[in-house]
Amino acid sequence: MISSDKVLKGFRLTEKSNRASSEVGQYTFEVFPDATKYTIREAIEQRFEVTVRRVNVINVKGKRTRNRRGQISYKPGFKKALVTLKEGDQIEMI
């Protein structure tokens, strides 16, 4: 058993993810970079007591920005997981 604290960072709450969770039962999580689909599935099933049907993982690249002097820097990237639950299951977001 893997601890969900070492896999999941938290929810990604956006308009698009809220619509997907209410219509399709698909939830978006931010996860640690070394998390795999299998560890994400196990952590979510263990923490929220639901059945996971599918896990999609996306590495989001950090965006390029400029500071006041015009120097280029990068915002940090992150890894997110789109988790589809079994029909009828849902996760309560607080």
C-alpha cells in the first residue's frame, strides 16, 4: 500500500474541471512528478473509497515569463492526473 500523501498534492479546481466532474465524473488532481497511473489509482481508491475506471496523466510544461527588466524566466511545471470514476461514484470537494 502506498500513502496517498506521497502521490496526491491536491485538486485542480478550474471551470473546465468542475464541468467535467459534474457531467462525466472526471476529476483533476495535481500529483507528484514520480507518480504513475497505478499509484494514482491506488491512492485515490484508498483515500476516497471510490472505484477508478481510468487515469490519464499529463505533464504540464512551465510557462515562459519576463520580469521588469525583460529577463526571461520560467514558471514551474507540474504533473496532473485526470481520473474517471465508475458511474454513480463521486468525490465530495470541500
